Amino acid sequence: QQQVKQSPQSLIVQKGGISIINCAYENTAFDYFPWYQQFPGKGPALLIAIRPDVSEKKEGRFTISFNKSAKQFSLHIMDSQPGDSATYFCAASYSGSRLTFGEGTQLTVNP
Amino acid sequence: DTGVSQNPRHKITKRGQNVTFRCDPISEHNRLYWYRQTLGQGPEFLTYFQNEAQLEKSRLLSDRFSAERPKGSFSTLEIQRTEQGDSAMYLCASSLEGLLSTDTQYFGPGTRLTVL
């Protein structure tokens, strides 16, 4: 019940395209769903986060869509740029406790 | 610098040796977390503190691992009798728990451990 499943494992998009990464969770106690971006040799950096009382949150080119009934959430990166090439992790937690991470998606944006 | 800092950034050790890592959280953050990340995987939770109290430990944290946060500020993670399977990136994160809490965990750059 603690797992968070993420797909796809890798994703290649063209510059200007839309990147979509999906996650699914089981534990209905989760109340916080962040997305992190990680470059090689660096720590994860928070991109955007959502709580289950809203269905969508947008910050710049990044949007989270949240479906509470399906226990799924996704990250959309609009107008993808080569600088977005990184590994993206979804995660979930409850009451500010441990983060449970997905397996990660390696995104490559071709120029 | 207002971010989470970790030292050392890299550590190479021989099997059987003890190692200690340090994490300095964002000032005023009362929660501090340790995670371990192996190549190609997401970070896995090890333990976390609220102030100086260790609130939760993962079953991944064997008896060779110990973490402390003696004054509720910086934290240390010690691994005794290192094994090759301990080779990983050890990540520290901090957050603010309380009325102004956002549950956001901010990560440091990590300490890369290589056990030969």
C-alpha cells in the first residue's frame, strides 16, 4: 500500500512537444503529491506539488493533473526544452512524513 | 547559503570501515530526513527527525546504521562495517512542520558513497 507506480521509465520528445509522466498510488491516506526533477549527480529539486482537494495545478510550463477516484496523478511539461532533460520522480506522503517515490522517468528532449 | 548542505560530497572507503556523513538543514526547519538512492532508482526513506527526536526508522536501516540529531539542528548518519551494498547516494532533506507547514521537503546535493 506504500508503493507509487510511475510510467514510462523513459521518454523521448522533440523540442516544443508535450511530455507526460503518469503515477498511480494505493494508499488513500496520502495527502501530498510532489514532483521532483533530478540532474545527474545532484539532489532532487521540487518542481510542483498538489493536494487531493484540487484536480489541477499549473506553474509555468508544468501542470499536475490529479484524479482522486482513480488514485492517479500526472505531470505535463508543455513546450519541452532540451534543458528539461533530466530524471523526474513523482512522490507521495501523508502528514508531512516520509516521501514514497516512484521509480523515475528519464526524459530526453531532442533539439 | 540557505539550502540544505551535506558533507562530504563524495566518500570512498574500504569494506569494513566506518563512515559518517553530515547534513545541515535549512535554518528553522524542524524536520530532517535521510534517504538512500541507488543508480536508476528513486530515493528510499531511511529515517527522519522532528527536532532532536527520531520519529521513524525504515527497516532498511539495519543495526549498522545510526542517525543522530543531537541539538535539533544538524544531523549525522553513521554506517559501521561498510559493505559493498552500501554504495549509494545518501540524501538529506528538511522541512518545516507546524502552522506554516507546506509538507515540502528540500533536498541537499547528497553524499556519494563508494565502498571498495
